[in-house]
Amino acid sequence: MEGQHTDMEPSIHTIEGDYLDTLDYEKSREIDLVIGTLRSGKEIYAHAEELYHDIFMLLHTINPKERLVPPSRLEDSAKLNRRIIDELLKKDTTDDLRLQNGGMYFMSALGAASLLETVMRWMEGNNDVKLDPDDGEKIFPESALENLYDAMENAPVENMVSRGLEMANIKVSKERDIAQAIERAFGKGMSEKLKFDIAQKMSNDKCYSLIIKMLERLRFVAHEARRKKFNKGHSINRGYEYSNNLERVLPVEMSLLKGDKSRPLFFKKYHDNKLQCIKYQKKDLRKSGPIIACVDNSGSMEGMPEAYSKAVMILLYEQALKQRRQFIVLHFSSKDKIERFDFDIGKRELEKLVGAIEFYAGGGTDFETPLKRAIDIVIKGRYRGTDLIFVSDGFSEISPSFLEEFLSIKRECDINVLAVGIKEGIWKRHTLDSFSDCTIPLPDINDENLQNRAVEEIFVNMR
């Protein structure tokens, strides 16, 4: 309790977290949203950073009341913050907000930043701050802090605190739903900071929202396609086991997705690796080469085409992980413009995957550049059995001499080329047909059935 802190140095903080809480607090201060909130907060109130610390600890530490610093140890500068913390501790909605955080530091950071913004707006209305007529900078008179003390004593702060908690609960609830959707889309293993960064970008980046919206549906289609291929003599049934591998899950488990009440149970069992699955022993198949995704990044791909192609890219990354194959992304646009992302065999590299998702070049369309780079990779790696998936909505001529060279290496190295042509009428099928084993048309990019069919064709025809 408060009395346990004795004979210690004066504190500028009203709540002192433990070592792990302090580490989480330091990580929270690296979040862009928090950095911006603190920057603007300190323009209004000199001790905004200390107040953010105290609110964060209130929301994040296990027993905040036991971590309160005794009033006798508080610096004078911390007494105003203590008054605000005391008001927050009186509210049941503070406990609701703590429960919503679920121990995740980025949720505590979001709640603390939201509350700090509310307090700062209240303080700005009660602070005697003027603007310098020469440069427009804010001038803090010596009486500013005293004015805030007086305002806190004379004006009821309950309404301000209640309003701040209501807004923070709404923001955290919304962000938690988004974070859960992100985790379902990308799987476990993503850091809290990465989930929070993506959640923040989703409000401004339509591509992310489109990807996450379609990814679960397309993943199910891909898994079903692989299951059909997988069961055609590629393995031997060795019984049953618990897993979250949707390629091998039993039909009785998949039926849970049909009901609104049973669907959450399916996701829980998936998350906990508790779905009943067929246990297979793989036959001794020839080792495959890498999966190479050539993704059109030209200006015309902006919007749904970009989102769809990157959703397919994510599914290919997941397939490479399952098959323990190298995965390489080649983002292409104008001539000689290539951005390459290499993923290690069997290693989940989510931050690198996010980098591949966020990269967008714009510009024109050139097919030869990514195809040349792809065969260079195959030749240098001495690979056989490579899957090359080529996704584009554009048209590019390929010289006869290069086409002859490409097809020769393709035969020699056993490269399986699958091409997806988006927006029929804009792309020219004969060009894709000339270098691919299978050309998959996607004339209406917004048609979910056509999206599903294209993914099915890709994953049925891959090795």
C-alpha cells in the first residue's frame, strides 16, 4: 500500500510500476501516436509526460492502488497529476478500460494517450496561455501552473474524467477488434507494436483494410485447394491429431463455421491448435525450389488490384513456410525497377512481410525485368522445381530473343509459371500465355467468386 514506500527519494510520478511495467512504458513511448500526443501535450502542460506515465501505469500495472506513491514523497509538480489519478481510480469505467487492455502495452498506451488528450483539452481551456505576436509560439506565464491548480480545485473534474474514460473505452474497444482481426489475418507471432502500427495505418491506408477483409476468405479457398491436391496420392493417412492446419482439418470441425454461435469456438480451437485434423505421413517427394512471387506495382494496380495481389503474396508466403521452401517477392513496375524481399526457409519474418505489403512503386509496367531477375535467382541458386507466380493488370511486350531464352531455362530448370491477369481487356492474354504454364483470368477484380477461383487455380497448380 501507500505506506510501504518510506525513506525514499521524492518522486515526480504518482504511480511506480515494476521492472516489466517500466519496460512496457518505455516501449510505448516509441509509438508514433504517443510521441505526437506527448509533443502537443507538453505545449499545454509542462508535466504532460509525467501524467502520461502515471495514466499508463494506472491502466497497465496489476494492482495500481498498491503502486501509489505516498503524498509525502511526491514532488510539488506531481500533486496535480495525483489529483487526476485519484479521480480516475474512483471510476468503474477505469476498471473496464483496464480489462479491455488485456495486459497489452499498446492498448494501455492507446488508452493513456486518449485520456491525456482529454485532460490536455480541459487544461487548455483553463490555462492562461498566450501567443507571442512575433512568432506565434505559446508563452507560459509563471502563474500558469497555479491557474491549473485553482481550476482543478474550483471546477468539477468528474465530468471531464468521465468523458475521457468514455472516449478511451470506445477507442480501445475499436482498436482491440482491429488488432484481433489483424492477428487472425497474419497469425500468431506478431509483436504488439507491429499489430498496433498496422492498426493505426489501416485508418489511412485502404489497402491494409482490403487485404485483411479478404484474407481469411482467400486463405480458406487456398487451404481447400491444397487439400484436394494433397489428398491425391501425396500422403498416407496415419490417424488423427490436434492442430490448426486447415488443409487437414476434419469436416466436423469446419461445420462450426456455419453457425453464428459456434463460429467463435472454431476460432478459439484454431488459435489453441485444438482442431481435430488428419495426421499424414508425407511421401518422399522431390525437393522443390523456391516460390517466387512477381507482383505488379505499376500505378494502375492501386486499390483493389494491389490489395488482392498482396493478399495472394501473403498466402504464398504461408505456403512456403509450410513446405519449408524459400520465398522471394519481386515487386516490379517500370523497366529495371525491382524491389526484392527474401524470406528464410521455415522462419516467420512478419516485419519483413509487412515491408513487402507496404511497398508500392507506381510507374509503368515491364515484364522482362522481373522475369530476368527470376531466372537469375534460379540459375544462381541451381534450383529445380521452382514455382513462379506472376500477377499483373498491365501489358508489356517481351522480345522474341528474351522469350526464347526464358523458355529454354524454364524447361531446363523445371520452373512452373502461373500468371494471373487482372482486368481483362486491359491486359493482353497472349503475352502471359507465351511464358506461363497456366494463365488465370480475373476480369472483374471486385467479384469475390472470381477472386476465389483465381486463388484456387494458383494453389491447385502449384507444387
